[in-house]
Amino acid sequence: MLLQEIDHLSVTILMDNYTDRLLPSALPAIRPLMIMHGRFLPAPIAEHGFSTILDIRYNDEKKRNVFLFDTGVSENGIIFNADIFGIELKNIETIILSHGHFDHCSGLFNVVKQMSKPINVIAHPDAFLKRWIIYPDGNRAKMPVLDEKDLEDHGATIRKIRNISFLPSYNDKNDDNVIGSRLLPPLMITGEIPRETSFEKGFPLQYAEIEGEKELVPDPLVNDDQAIVVNIKQKGLVILTGCGHAGIINTINYAKKVTKINKIFAVLGGFHLTGGIYEEAIEPTIKELQKADPKYIIPCHCTGWKATNRIIEVMPERFVQTSVGTSFNF
């Protein structure tokens, strides 16, 4: 695929698990101001959720694309943070959901209500499944689910896309953006990611309500998990994940395969290596990250402290700390 090269991508962390207002700016990370006009600005919210703004710019200064990737776990968290950081959510062209878990989409409804015009929401069809978490001891809970009708009534146009798609779309009627051999748009959404590694096992505790089935059906793969891929001119791929349930290594390998670009410039987002059942995947993931050789590794959200500390120990020169409000400029 001839994924269009771009001159500049800015990924601003609207919501993440961590906030540190004292971090210094050092490229590629630009930290938000804490003081303005002689006053302290309000502190941003951090929560167990994830949301980013992607701002794509070109040599033509008038050309720009702005997309929202995920919407956090609280109803108004990213709205509050966007206001602090001076980000106008009404400039968003399209909202992309990494998957249907509530820590990535609970703010969607209120963001859609803020829009002055209808807005596309792109998600894998499985993002709308009714799901449960069932622990080995039998303890269980039903996960919150997106209300499609409510979203559509308030201006969302939901586009369920299972495979690769691109933004901005050259043809809104063609959900899969099959463009043939000509140059593709600059932002690729992976759609469903093949599971090929032995150590990335998805979410074993997850079950789903499937129409026609009397019992809950195991749904460990989280097939709706998808990532964003951008090709930076002369630098390589920037890969952005939400939770990385597909596995960050599976995601990197798939991005390289479909774009036919082997050079990885940056990997950022959730790598889902926190929690007892995932910790055995930390070491093989670190080894494969070393092979992938990204210039920057920016673990966020559900990566976890143990995995993050191992990244710092093994690849300190590549690690960049995340924090709510940080803009990563590539």
C-alpha cells in the first residue's frame, strides 16, 4: 500500500492514567503550560482511560486534518481537559474508536453532543457487542455498552468497518476505501489485526452475549481492537494503539506488512501488559520491541508500571514519558 507520507503529526494526550505537571518539554514531547498570565491553570484530570487528538499538517499551511481517537472513561473528562488545553473539539473531523471497552468510549456521547454538525464515528462492528467480564472465581460484571440509537439521534453517523480504512476518506460511500494503486490518504486505521504471536492472548476474561446463544460466549480476542498508522516523511511509521488487546507486537507486524514499510519511528499508546494474567508477556514483548527498533517508545494507559520500568531499563534512550496534556510532535 502506498500510504501517503506526511510532514507533521501531533498526538496530544487528552486522557491517560498519568498526569505530571512538572515534566520538562524535550522533543518529541511538548508539555502543557502550568502558569499563564501570572496564574496557575486548572489541573487536568487523569483517569483509567485513554483519548488523543491527532493533528496532521502538511507543507501547505492551509491544509490540516484533525481526528479524535477514543474518548476516555468519564462522561466529561476529555471535555474538561480540552478546555484547559485550549483544544476546540468542534474542529474534529472524525472520531475513531480503538475498541468498545468503556474506558475508551464512555465520553463519546457528550463529545458528539458538543458538535455543531453531524460527525462520523468509525469503529469495528464488535465494538457494539454486549460483553461481560467473568473471573475464575465466578465473580462477574456486565460491561457498559454503546447506545447506537442515542448516538445517532444526537448527530453521530456510525460507520462499522471491519477491515483497513483510511482518513480523510476520498469516497464516503466506500467504507473500506479500496483505492487501488494510487496514493492512499495519510491515516490508516488497521481494522481487525491478525493474532500471530504466541504470547499475546487478548483478554481471556471477556465473554459476549451473542444473538441466538443461550449462554455467554467466550470472546477473548477483542477482535474490535484496532490501531492508527501514519507514515512520517523520511522517518517511518508512527503506530498509535488504544489498549493494544491485539498485542503491540502483532500490531507492529501487521502495520509493517500492509504498508510494506519496515522502519518504525514511534510506538505509543496502551500495550496492555498490566495485571497478573499479562505479566508473562512482558519479557517476550520487550525482546520483540528491541527487534522492531522504534526511535521512540511511549507506553500509556494500560501498559502498567512493571512493563514500563522494563522498557526504561532495556531501552532508556527510546523511552518517553506520557502525561495528560502532552503533545508528541513527529
